[in-house]
Amino acid sequence: MSMMFFADEAEVPLPPREVRITEVQARPAPDGRRITVLITLTPFLEYPNLEVVLYRPDGEEERSLSVVGTMDRHLALTLHVKQPLPGRYRAQVDLIYEGEVLQTQQISFSLLEPIG
């Protein structure tokens, strides 16, 4: 049996039940019509699935996307907005293994505020 050694303990791949979303950021484009959701995951042994849902300020779903079996720990996903509205949007990211949501993270932001 061979042993695996990792120089950095933080880089050890984790089994599905221990994988976590470590960071979610929202980066609205200056035109207010696109939002890039940046997601960082802990290292993993098995490719996780992600579900990203963008909600409008009125609480209605604007867009959603599914990532099936991501091979990357750092993702940048762009969602398009039909008609930008004033107020706070919310992005929800679910980490999923075998159909079970193991973690949910949310971030809120405005599309129409100046960036920088």
C-alpha cells in the first residue's frame, strides 16, 4: 500500500462529507447585466456538484446554473441579468454530493452601484 504525503496540510483532498465552500464572492460587471460568482472549495477526492441560483431584489429567481462534477477548486461563473433592478440581489451556492445538499452559502450585492 502506498502512502500519499502532502507538503501543505491545507491541500489534502477531503472525502465528500468533509468538502466545504470556503469562499463566495459576487462581482457585478459595470454594465449591470452580468454577475460573476467566484467560488472556492476545499480540496476534494470526488468531484462535487454545485447549484448556483441568482435571486432578484423582489425575491424571484433571476437565473440558475448547475455544475456537474467540477474538477476545479476555484470557479468563476457568469450569470446574465435580463433587466437590472435597484436593490439587493442574492446569490445562493449549494454544494451537492449524490443529490444531497451538504452546504449552502449566500452573498448579497447590488448590480447598479458603482464598483471600485
